[in-house]
Amino acid sequence: MRLEILPVLGIGDVTEGDDLAALIATAAPWLRDGDVLVVTSKVVSKAEGRLVDVPADGPDRVAARDEVLAGETARVVAARGATRIVQTHHGFVMASAGIDASNVDKTRLVLLPVDPDASARALRSTLRERYDLDVAVIVSDTMGRPWRNGLTDVALGVAGMPAIRDHRGEIDPYGNELHLTQMAVVDELAGAGELIKGKCDQVPVAVIRGYLGETRDDDEGARALVRDASLDLFSLGTAEARAAGLREAATLADGPGPSPADPAAVDRAIAAVAGVVAPGTVLTHVTDHEVRAGLVATVPGWPASATGLILGAPPAPVDPADLVRFGADLQRLRTALAAEGISSALLPPPPGSTASAALAV
Amino acid sequence: MRLEILPVLGIGDVTEGDDLAALIATAAPWLRDGDVLVVTSKVVSKAEGRLVDVPADGPDRVAARDEVLAGETARVVAARGATRIVQTHHGFVMASAGIDASNVDKTRLVLLPVDPDASARALRSTLRERYDLDVAVIVSDTMGRPWRNGLTDVALGVAGMPAIRDHRGEIDPYGNELHLTQMAVVDELAGAGELIKGKCDQVPVAVIRGYLGETRDDDEGARALVRDASLDLFSLGTAEARAAGLREAATLADGPGPSPADPAAVDRAIAAVAGVVAPGTVLTHVTDHEVRAGLVATVPGWPASATGLILGAPPAPVDPADLVRFGADLQRLRTALAAEGISSALLPPPPGSTASAALAV
């Protein structure tokens, strides 16, 4: 058993309207059923006319490029300096939405194919119908990734095979069930194709031979590789998420949460701000049911769902500046509670108490 | 030109103290100079005795595993439910620090090799000295990644070739200089090796033939692939970074920053909290130099570096609860300023002013 990685030489420059299937079939008459074609997305984009004209240099070029980037961007994931990591309309998270200025005239930018899975399907279909070749097609591009230096080629689109090889449910020789092993084989195939493309000059298509037994059409393409942002532990850049935390703190909504606050978490929050509140400020966590019941009767608007109360008193003597500072300190505490996942509400002090304010948690 | 990916069959189970070089050389007498061996880290770990005993199941197993994980963890990057993405002592960011319970007895866990580059160097060196074979060695493992479903194999260690192929400075046929193209070829080679390993059962070593001309020892190994966390836009999970933002808000230090605050950013911060401050609260951004100069003379401790001041007044009439709420609102504003990168300080109101407090920015 062996796999082979072969370059398709002699395709030359690809321009708008070119017939990729014909270019590939002519350059590689040696293609066989079951081969996996790894096609650089740039030649797909060029053939499909996914190019925009921009000035060759200067501020106008920057402005034009920014506008193109905005059009390709579904959301900005992270930014630092001139770097923009964005999620594209396809769902891919890539630097500059995959817009590329290399291997193209200085006055043009290459955008990603509108639908790389459709591009792969079309190429596979044409090769089958016109050249009687039953191959799988991967549309690949070069991407960076968090945590690791260096880029690798991965799949943007695929037709003729599933994107993922699923080992879940298999049992290893020791009797352990494999829980997590879904391999993104099309990404590994794209990377394998890059190995030969990178050794040659200007080779936009590589062939992996021996990997597939038979092609298969019943798959969802490379969309299977796109993880939903809501499931992703890294859906935002660190700086962006930190700023989101700060903005959230600035606009914290009032209101205790639906579930009882964990007393240990409340105490952690009090401890977190202990070093920054005004000297002498007293914050007391009250969770006793009878005390709360008493307060429910006396504080207008006291929510019935409240499960705890922090009674606060500013440093004596009370002057207006101390009360302002005390309010700021309570807001710090509310924010520390929010960091523990605990909602809170700022309330007027209970009548008759020595407190100056109360937080419901 | 072609590359071949070949499996090394017949290695069988590897246990502590096994001589990997002998196992490989015996199983693959067909190895040639210039081959790249992709060796699954698990067999390296097993041969090196990187195994720990744990209970087969139950809470004791969970506790023992947690302890092992803590030992392998340099820092926690992200957590959700039982998932822990951590940075290992090597610098790799991986789920569960690469600790693996598959393909091993139920009472043992396999840890990553202590130094996968050293493991790769040792194997390469032994194959050269004892078997006169000049090959490159990659120690590979399976990893997930943000944003994309499915796992791929990547390199943890390498010897005999550089981890990265650097295209920077090259000129494409259109005259554009390639700025960013550093390819993590050892990751692509590791992935290519997985393609054949995954098609066979229990094949821990694959060979990539035709990729390397000559081996080369003058490299820094797979450490070149580890991006420093300070340079990484995704050094923390989104939830962790958001919570860090909240904690930062809770403990904001007093003090205007060293550089003048951008007036537009200050106004954005005021607008951000406009909907949540008490009705009637007035926040006025004062940047006029003379006003500030006047305040410098009258407010004790007013910092000379201050470049702006927000004067606040609570809704009239002033009662203690309003002042507490007003203080909380000023803290919200400080947090919104922090989200814009602007430091601030809460000050007593200037004597003689109608304000109740001042923020220096």
C-alpha cells in the first residue's frame, strides 16, 4: 500500500473564463478514477472571475482594499495593527478574508470563490461528463492558525468524498472506545498537495493517488469543517473578548439572576475587590432567609427571586464624596460578581438599616 | 517528480524500553537516505516510559487524571465543561495537554514525550549510526484547532530538516514580493503521514519519500512552530478573556494614562453608558486647557499629566441613594473608558463647582 503525490505541470497562467477542467485534463492525461485533485483556490477564483481592480499602490490602494475586505467579511474576529482576522461569508476564519495580492497583477486582488464546494462539484462533474474521469476535487487555500507559527494548506471546498473521516465508536485493541477522533482528512490531503506544489514553481494542481477507493457524492462538502462560532472556545480574539468584558461591565443590567448565587463565588467576588474599595468600606454578604424575608417586606421592588444580599456601608463619616466613591465600589463589586457569573442589582438601603446601599444577588 | 507516502507495517505494540530504531529498521529494511519518517508520538512516549498508572474508572480515575493534567499544564488557555485546552510545558496548545487514554491499557495514561525534538534527534541519530540511514524524523500527534471541525496530525518534534519552509523575500511572476509565506511543512508532512496511518490499522510510522533532497541538522526543531503567547491574537479562550475584562473592570486602577485621551474615544465611552446611567445624570467632557488649569490649582492631587476631565452631576435633588447610584454610574463610565483604552481617576468634585464628582482621563 502506498499513496502518491503528483504535480500537474504545464497548466500555466489561468485567466477569467478559462476552462479549468480542460486545462487539467490536457495537462494530466494520466489522471485516473479515484484520484484526489487538490486545486489551489486562486486558479479557481481566477477562472471564475473573482478579481477586483485596485490601484497599484498608495493610500487609494489601502482604501480600496479595505472596502473589498469589508465586503468579504461577515464579522471581524480579531484585529491588531493592520492585521484583520475575519470570518468570511462562507464561515471560514482567515486573515484578510483570504484576499490575495500575490500571483496576480499589482492592480488586482483575488477573492475566494463564492462557493468553493460548488466550484469543486462543478469541476468534478465536468471531468466526469466530458473526460469520463471519476475523481474527487479539493479546492485548497493557505491559512494561518492560532498558537502555531507557519501556514498550512487546508480545504475550502470538496466534492466526491466526505471532508471528515469519522472514527467515533471504533474500539482500539485495548478495548477503549475512540470518542473524539474525527479526522479532517481533506485538510491533510490539501496539505499533502501543498508539499509537491511548494517544491515546484507555479503548480496549481496536485494529485493524491491511492487514498480513495471510490468517490462518493453524498456529503456536505467543506461546510462540515466550519465550526459554529457559538460552539467555538475561540470565537473572538483575546483583546476583543477582553474589551467585550469591559463593555459588558460598563453596561451591566440590573437584576439578580434566575438561579441562586453560589455563596463561595460571592465571597470570591468580595475578596477580588477588597483591595481596591475605599478603606473602611464594609461589604457583608447576607444569605440568611429570615433577614432576606424582612427586607422583602421593607424594600420596594425587592425581587422575590433574590437569594442573597450584600449590605454595604461607606467609611464613616458619610460625606457626599464618600457616597460617590462608595457607589463606584459597589459597581466594582457588581462587576466582580459578573466575572463569577452572578447577576446583581443595586438597591436603595433598607430603611432602618445602617447600610448605605444593598446589592441583590 | 512525485512524492510517496508509505506505511511501516509490522511494528506491533511498543512498550517501555523498546528500541524504536531497531523496530523501525527491522520492519522497513527498504528505508532510504532522504526519507522523512513520521512517527506517532504515542509510540515514542511508550518506548520512553511516559506512562502513568491510574484507576480504570470511577471518580478516582477522574481525580488522578486531573492531577496528571495539572502536572503537564503550563497554563490553562480555555475551559468549557470537562474540556481543558492548555499550553504544555513544551509550549504546545492542546486539549488535555496531549494526554491520551486510547491505544493503551485502561489503567494507564500516555503523556507526550518530555522533549519531542530530542526524541526525533535521538531516533535520527541512532538510525544513522547503527543502520547507516540518513533520514529526517518527525514526531507527530493529533490536534484540534479553533474554527475548524476535525483533527489533523501535526509535528511535535523534528530532526534532520527545518520545521518551516520560508518563502519570504521571493518574488512571484507578477513581481509581487511574498511577505507572509512561511509554510509549516513538517505539519503538512505529519498530516500526509496520517493519511496512510489512518487507512491502515495500528501503523505508528509512515514514510514520506521524495520530499527531501538532503537532510539538514542546523535547525531549531519544532520549537520554531510554537508561537509566543504574547504575539498570539488568541492566547486565551473567549470566555476566559471576557472574564478577564470583567475582573479588570472590577479592579481598575486609579490614574489617568500617560498619553492624552482621544476626545472621540471619550465621547464613545460616554455614549456607551448613556442608556444605563440614572435618568437626569449629566456627564460633560471638558477638554479646554484653561478649565483644566483652573482645576489643577483647586483640586488636591490633580495630576499634571491629565488631559481631560469629565464633570458629573447626579439628578437633583441630591439624596444619599442618588449619590451612591451616581458613583456606580461614574464607575460604569470608567469601565467604558477602559474599553476604549483610556485610564481614568475618580476625584472629589472641584470646590465651588456644581459637580458632585470628577473623572480625570
